[in-house]
Amino acid sequence: MLGAIIGDIVGSRFEFDEIPTDNFELFLDKPCCDYTDDSIMTVAVADAILNHRSYSEALHDWGRRYPNPKGGYGNMFAEWLRSDEPKPHNSWGNGAAMRVSPVGWLFDDYHEVMDEAKKSAQCSHLHKEAIRGAQCVATLIYWLRTCRITKEEIESAVKHNFGYVLPPLSDIMKIGAEGHFDSSCQETVPWAIRCFLDSNSFEGAIRNAVMTRGDTDTKAAITGSIAEAFYEVPDTLYEQACSYLEPDMLDIVQQYYQRMQEDL
């Protein structure tokens, strides 16, 4: 969960304006770096699972608590939040995949992970691409944390189970340098997986995601959520990320990690 939040905060300052340079500082003071909708919605999904709320209720609640995060919400999701009786849109946006990481950690059966990932997506994103993206990310987290797959097996498993072809990181970097910006699940998810695969550490994975430019906060959030299930994450990164969060967000984070300890 905090893997996604770390990636979100680190990537937040590069989404629209600043161009990342080699060895960029991971964290800067607010408002340069801050949590975005990615972190808020990740907390909401965790809240739904931990406190037995529907995904729709929790996402709607947290979105209305924080209506103006850094970078804002996507247009269709903002419309969903404004509605008193929200109905899902036929959206393929990457919002379904960036928030799903708690599902991969809090459920211990493959079929349950797939089912819950679908539920967490389709309350706001009904398009099959959004559901596929959420299921892929949650399943990768589940596979990695339970040692059901090696890093070397991921590329073929992702293609076989979800139909994603992962482009070379060099191609992603080149496209990003040309100013390309895409917020679809069908692009963001395989690109984020490649950023993880071509890394040697959690920090390295996040740096890869940011250096590809474009939708940096969401790409880094998805990359971070996967990388957290494989690499040891330095405590300093957890602590720095938590320093940006609001008290009610931290309450859910604490509940989440207490649950994780109980399940060990």
C-alpha cells in the first residue's frame, strides 16, 4: 500500500511541468511533492476492505473528503464523485489500477484477488480494460508476495494471463521524452510492470517510472505497488511518505499494517 503512496508522492511533481533529471531528489517539501488522487483512492480501497464498506461507498467518501488534491481527479471520476448516486462510467482510465494494491495484500486466494480487484474497479470504471488492469496489478502483487512467481517469469505470465505485451524500457523512455501522455490502463499498466522488471531495487523501480515521464504519479504508484511486494523498502521512504499524509489517512495506513502483522 505504501509502495503505491511513495510512488505517487515522488512522481507528483513531474506530471505536468518539471522534467526529471538523473539522480533527482525523491521528496521535496509541499507543494512540490504531495499526495494525489492515487494515494487518496488507495487509502479508500484499504478502508473498504478493512472496515467492511462497499468500494463505491469508501471511494465516494474519501474523494469528497479531499475534493482538490494535487493534480485533481480525472474528468469522468470527478463527475462520479459529484453525483449523490454515482453510477460507473465506461472508463478505461488507469485510476482503477493505481488504487488496487491493498487487494493484492489483504486477500489470500487467487480467485478472491481477481474477484475483489474487479469489484474495486467496476464501481467506477466499467470498461474491460480498466478491470483487466486492476486485476493484473493485484494479481502480480499477490503472486510476488506469496512467492508464486519469480521476477523472470512475470513477462510471460502477464502475457499469458492478461494479454499484455511489455515494451522495452528504452522505447518507453523515448516515447516519454517526445511529450507523450496517456492515462489509459492498457498503456500505463504494462509500462509500469516494465519499469519494475528493469530495476534492481524499490527506489530504482520508482526512478524508472518517473524517468519515463508522462503520467508520472500514477505510473510510479503502480510500479511502487508491485515493487513493494518484491523488494525490501527502506524505512526512511515509508516515514517520508507518511509525513505528507493527513491524520485520517494515517489511521487507515496504521490499521492496514496492523492487519498485515496479524496475518503473518
